[in-house]
Amino acid sequence: MRDTILKQMKENFYEPVDETYFFWWKFWLGGLFIWKLLSRDFSNIALWPASVISGYPVDIYNPNDYVQLTAIPPFFDLVTGHFVHWIVPFPSAYILGLVQTSAVIFAISFVCSPTRYSRLIGIIFYLHITYLWGFVYRLGQDIDAVFLLQGTLFIFCFLRFKGNKNYFREVRFSTLCIFVMYYFFSGFNKLIDLNYHQWFQFDIIEYNRMMVFAMNQDYYAYLPSLPENLETLKGLITIFGAAITYAVHLACPLLLLSSSTKKILFYWSFYSLFHFLTMYVTILFQMNFFAWLLVIPVYKLRQRYGLRTAPNEH
């Protein structure tokens, strides 16, 4: 069994990948980061009280529910680049605005950069992203919003450029690994945190009804109501919906054993539906709808239609 798994992983890794995929990958990774960067004003963070900005995620989340390896000082400061504030004060609104503008510029540069220089620009770009979202994590906001993108960019920063197709294989497979780890450990955490019978106790329809009622009373924010005709499927969704989702999470490593386009499209479709439904309980990762484009095997189009490969793939 182990030999079979390793063989399939090896075959998947050595799937022929060309520069077409790499440019596709850069376009979506940089483009999605530009979207996230332009969707908020980081300069407003400087207006928060210093006592809040100087806090850590460990101060917000329950110690029993949150893995705190990098949520505590000094680890948090080291992984976000905030260790500079051991010496200099936290930035003003003007400085944070400059860093955000610089991050957008490097995101555009990353998308447009030649293959040879993409890694260097990616490293500088990653430092910007990590620093900015470090403040988001400090405030406990939107903490999962860029995990897939940030993890993908982080791994890319360690891939030494090679002027051959092995380089593009490494980019594709490492990106796939990030997706597998993200969703697999999401399911694994449920396996640890919940009793088995609790896998069947998430009633999304009832949760949505309660949250809509609460928000209508408090006038806090808009939350859409689930269609009433879903009531007929309530039993099916309640009993099997959550369990199927956790099972798919745990089966996500199967993506490492095959480069099947159908398999990737299945997972993309499933998780798009999953993230769409969680919108009704105030959990919406819009970016994840599009992040799966990073692992779509567009290089197969070139192979299917017999297009000429790029010179530097040999």
C-alpha cells in the first residue's frame, strides 16, 4: 500500500507542467492579493488604541480552542515582521497606507515579472503581506481570509529558480500541498474537537434562522435567509451535510495521488458549495471560490492540443 501511494505521488509530481501554468498561477495569486489589498483600508488600523494594536491573538481566543504556537510573543512578532516594533513605535496611518500601496505595486510586479525574477519579487511581496495581515490577526479580524494565498506564496519563496520544467512542477505540486493541508487539517481539527455523534448535529437551517432573528433585532448587519424550500431537505442536510463535509476534508490528500482534472473540479465545486452555504451562518470566504484556480491544470490544454513548448522548459 505504501509503495503504491508513493508511486502515485511521484507520478503526480512528475506530471509534465510548462510555463503556461506558471503564468496562470502568478496571474491568479497576484490578482487575488490585489483584490484583498484593495478591499480594505489598512491605514485605519493606526486609529485603534495602542493597547489593542499591541495585543496578540492569544489575548483574543480561548486557550482551550486555539493553537497558540505563533499567537504568542515573541513568535508572533518574528513571523509577521512586527519585531521591528520592539525598537520603533507602531506605524502611523500614513505609513500603513504607504505599505499597503507598496504591496499593491509589488503584487502587480509579481504578476508581470519574468520567470527568473518572480521569486525575488515574491519574497519582497510576501514580507509586505505578512506585515500588513499581522495587524489583522492582532485584531482578531478575518483571520482565515488569506491563509491559502499566503501559504502558497510562502512556499514559493523557498523554490529556487531552475530554467527547466522541474521548476514548474515544483510550483504546481507545492501549491497543491498547501490546499491539501488547509482542508485536511480543517477536518482533522473537527475529528479532535468533536465527538463522533456531534458530526451529525450541525443544523445549518436552524442556525441561520436564529442568526437572522438576532440580527434583525439588533440591526447589526444583513444576513440572508436560507430559502424556505430547503426545509424539505432539512433532515438530509442536518444528518449528512456536516459529516460529508468532514469526510471530504479528510479525503483531501487524494489530490496528491492524481492530477485528474475531474477530481480537482469536483473538490472545487464541493468547496464552492460548502463556502456558499456557510455564508448563511456569517462565514464567507469569497476568496476561496477563486483560489482553486491556482491548481487548475491549464498546462493540459497545451498538451491536449499539441502546442509547442517554451524553449526554457528543456
